[in-house]
Amino acid sequence: MIAFDGQAVRILRISPTCLAHIKEKRKTIEARLASAAMRRVLPGDIIRFESETEHLHVRVLSVRKYE
């Protein structure tokens, strides 16, 4: 993990297309398999989405768990 504004940051790989949609605010939800690392994500956490050429830091607003 790295730090951003003094807070630990989770790094998630994402396709360039999805990253562009997030930047344009056309994609506001990211669904991931509930791995051990993803189950620790909480509202307020910072996630760094990385594609091959760029990155974006976002703050988690809410977490929903589906079964």
C-alpha cells in the first residue's frame, strides 16, 4: 500500500475505458469479488485505480455486500 494525504491507499487495477468513465462521472459503482482484501474496504478509504497509463484517487462513499 501507498499513502495519499497521509492515509493508506488500496491499489486496484482497472481498464483504461472504466477509468475514463470514472473520471467522467459516468461510472460511480465498482463491483469486486469479496476477497479478504476487499472485505476490509470501508467508507472513507482511499482507492487508487490504475490503468496501464494513468491513475485516479477516489474516496469510498459506501460499501454494499451482496450474497
